[in-house]
Amino acid sequence: MTEKEPPEPTSGESPDDPQRRDFIKQAASVCVGGAVGAVPIAAGVAVYLDPLDKEATGSQRVKVTSLDGLPDDGRPRKFSIYADKKDAWTTFPKSPVGAVYIMRTGEKALKVLNVVCPHAGCFVDYIARDDEFFCPCHDSSFKKDGNIKSAHSPSPRPLDELKYEIDESGAVWVEFMNFLAGQKEKVPV
Ligand code: FES
């Protein structure tokens, strides 16, 4: 959107004219409002995971699957994560807050990766043919262990690994959290 320039002073209107001052104030507030509104758009798809406020952020321990639900051959399987989400007034129980890939790396050892691409927040896909994760937004590619595969990948860091726990019944619990996109370091949000 292009912003209107304040009108040049015309005859009978000095820079100190009260009407002109009001107009400039209004124009400035529109500019500031536009800039603030642009931030969530630039933050990309990751905002979808945390659209309302900070109470929706932080780690949440979530029961995701069982060991039996994971392929023996180490292929990653994708799971949506549902957890309680809050804004300033309301709690939304069992709402979608993101997704993870989980794969076996040993009899009772797993790797859990957040599906969000650390570049700008798109979701990565697992491409079985190439045994890699691929981000369709700007072509970042990651090895199955989450590390960056191609030197041309724009992602500043590997896929974000998450902690997990397998309880005595074989249930897999994930410490789910999201991280800031576009940073070399993992910064929780
Ligand atoms: S968001 Fe994944 S490569 Fe840009």
C-alpha cells in the first residue's frame, strides 16, 4: 500500500496551520500502524503456531504416540501436536500448536524434530526418495538427522530437535516448543 504524502502548504495554509498538523498526525499514525501490522506477516507461517499472545508459548509436555506407532526401519513419521492454548481471556483446549517428525534411531532411542523450517517458518516435508527433509518455500534441505544438507540452503541452523521421554507403558512424550525463525541460535518463543 502506498501512503499518501501530506499535502504541500497552499496559499492561506502555513506549516503551523492546526488543520495541517492534525492531518500530519493522522498520516503518521497510519504509517506506524502499517509497520506494526507488517511484522506478523513477515514472521511467516510460524505465526500460525502462536497467533495470540505469549501465554501460548513455552514448552508443553505432550503425549504424542507410542513406540509401537513408529516404523522399525527409522523412517520419520509426522504427528500433529495438540495442546491447550490460551490468550488473555480464553483457554482453547486441545488446539493444534504445531507438528513433529519422530523416527527411531535405536530400540528405545528416537529423534524428534519440529517440522518448522528455521529459515522463515514454513513446514518441511520428508522426501522418502532422497531420504531428506525439504522446505518448499526456499529450497532448504536437511538430512534425516536434521542437519543442513546443502550448502545452498538458506536455513541458518539445522531443524530444531526436541526432547522426549518414553514412559514405562511405551508412550512417547515430547517437550514441544517453537523457536524463532531466521536466527542461527535456537531461541524459544
Ligand atoms: S522457509 Fe524454509 S527455506 Fe525458507
